[in-house]
Amino acid sequence: MRLTRIMLLLLIVAVQGYSQNLSLKDAIATGMANYGLVKAKGKYAEAAAETVKQTRREYLPNLNLAAQQDYGTVNGQNGPLYGFGGLGVASSGLPLPEQNWNAAFGALYLANVNWDFFTFGRMKQRINLAKADVERQTKDFEQEQFQQKVRIAAAYLNLLASQRLLISQQKNLDRTTVILNNAAVRVRTGLLPGVDSTLASAEVSRARIALNQLREQVKMQNAELVRLMGVAPADFTADTTLVARVPKATLTGEELPAENNPIRQFYKSRINYSNQQEKLFRREYWPTMSLFGVFQTRASGFNADYASNQNSYTQNYFDGINPTRQNYLMGVGITWNLTTIARSSKKVSAQKLISEGLEEEYKAIDTQLAAQLDAANARFGFALENYAEAPRQVRAAQQAYLQRTTLYKNGLTNLVDVTQALYTLNRAETDRDVIYTNVWQALLMKAAASGDINLFINEL
């Protein structure tokens, strides 16, 4: 008995000495602050909000200022010309009978305003689409936060269960070691056959193998928690006091509405975004009405009588760029590309099919979450029943083990009976550790299915 206490104390000291104590609330807070995918979706939501501002500013009129200063000839020629690809030269002058190479400076300064002031609701719908994208990205961010909290909590509970199983398995190894030592002494004195020592040694080996397997499991569960928290590799010790009680919310039997589940809300936002996209495509059927205005001033080194006197020009730079003529122009126009109707109609029909597909996805996830909530309620009920039954199983197994070991020490039973009692006790302790954790896992499953993670977090 003393050896058992010493081994258990060494195990606790080793765990606390080489690992960090971590509460579930701290694990969730750390994971939410560090996990890359959560942070990324937060940035996407912020970017969508900026896109709304940018879309609003697209309604502003275009205001262009331009200035150019040139040097060249002004020979003109009668005949048609099309500036294909923007490669035409805007030289202007009378079509003289002969080519000449008189050159002077010239300049053009202008201000241009162009405003699509009425687009039959197309601009407004672009803003609505941008807002729908903000909602979609925000809901995606919220559901990612929600699922991340659930994943961290699940990983934490798995680590907690593994660490409790590790302690129970260490106790089992200590018991088998005590049995082996007692059997070895009795075999050496001739009170027991040698096979008892062999069987006891086999049980010790089995217990050590099981302990090593649990150590591996603890390490794997710890690594998963580290990944979800987004921190450097470290060994954590879960708070075992968490499973020493039943959550208060589990005793009230409260049913939570499932409509506000962040996952459902995200799928709804996808449908809304697709519907807004379809409305925008329908707006493309209509024309665009524009206001425009231009004011320009020109300068030229060629004088007004150049047509009759080809020597009437100057090559002085400042005279050539000094503006002397001004013009303005304003108007209203309408543009309607009728073939756009044929093209956009297929965009509308395609987007409508996408919306119908998204609605089917929503129905599928809604059915899945409803089934999960029903299963979580059932699991929770069974977990509570098992929580009440587990201590009885452990007490009965402890009594049976104590009876068998007492009988064995007095030579009234064999090692097989002791081994069977040892196995029963180990199984009972293992069941207890799993069952205690299952109550909290069932509550987490219920919170995940209902969409209210606070149902779980408020119990911490």
C-alpha cells in the first residue's frame, strides 16, 4: 500500500513538473486569439466591409484633368480616317497642295466630367450585393469561431479523459506489481507453485503495455489541443476537477431553440448573397443614363493667317503653349446595349440554379443539426444515468478485489481469481473515468447542435 502511494505521488509530481496547468476557459481564449483560420476569416469580414464603402464611391462622377504639350507639323489632307486601336494622330490644318515641314509647339488643357447618374437601380443593387457579402463573411467568421470553440473544448475533454485514464492505469500497474512481489515471495518459500509468479509477471507486462499506450494517447491528444490553440508545442495538464461534478444546466432539462445556430446562419447568408447576385444580373437588362461635360483650352504656335501665309508661325516654346482658345460642351446621354439582355438572361438562370442548390445545402445541414441535437439529448440522458451508476461499479469492484487478495494471501484462492478481480476493478475505474467525461462531452454536443456554446462555457 505504501509503495502504491509513493508511485502515485511520483506520477503526479512528474506530470506537474514537466507540464503546464491549463483550464478549459484559458484553452478556448488562447485558441480564439491565435488560431490562423479564425483570424483569417475575421480579416475577410473586415475586407468585405471596406468593399461596401468602395462600392458606394463608385457612384461618384468621373472627373478627369489632362494636359499635353506637343511639337510637330500640322499638315492636313482630305479623306476618311478611323483611329483604329487609338493609333490615329490628331494633327489638324488646311489640306495644302504640297507637303511642308513647318513645325511649332502646341498644347491642350481640359477638364472632363462623366457621371452615370441613373442606372435603373443597378448601382443600388451593387451596394446591396456588397452588404450581403459582408453578412456572408461575418456569418462565416462567427460560425468559424463557434466551431473552433467546440473543437478546442472537445480536444480538451479528450485530453482530460486520457490523463485520468493514465492515472487509473498507473494504479493498475502498481496493484499488479504488488501481486507479483507477493507471489514471488511465496513461490520462493514454496507456498505457491511457480506458475503463479509467471502469471503475475505477465499481468505486470500487460499493465505496462497498457500504460505506454495511454501515454501515447495522451501525447496525441495534447498535440491536437496545441494545434487548435495555435501555440508552440508544450505539454498541458487538464483540470481534473471539471469532471468531479455534474453541470447545473443538465439538471434543468432546458431545450434551446436551434434557429440561431451560427452554422445555420452562415448557410442562410450564402443563399441571400446568391439571391442578391441574381437581382444584380436582372438589373443589367436596363440602359444607363449619363451626364457629361468638357471644358478645354488650346494653344498653338501657328497663327490664325497660316492658311494664307505658311510662314506665319513661331517656334517659340512659351508662345506655343500659351492657351488662346477655349471650348466647353455639356450634355446628357443614354446607352443601352440590347444584346446584353440575351447574355444576362443566362447569367440570371444560372444564378437561380445556384441559389436553389444552396437552399438544398441548407436543408441538408438543418436536418443534420436537428439529428445531432436529438442524439445529444439522448446521449446526455444516458450519460447522467451512467454517471450515477459508475461509483457503484467501482465500489463493488474494489470490494471484490479486496476480498480476492485477502483470500489469496491466506491461500484460500488462486491467482486466476485475483487476476479476474484485478481486471474487473481496472475496467470499472476506466469506465468511471470515461463516463465522468462523457457527461461534459454530451453537454458540449448539445451546445454544438443547438448553436449556443455558452450553454457549455457558463458551466466552467
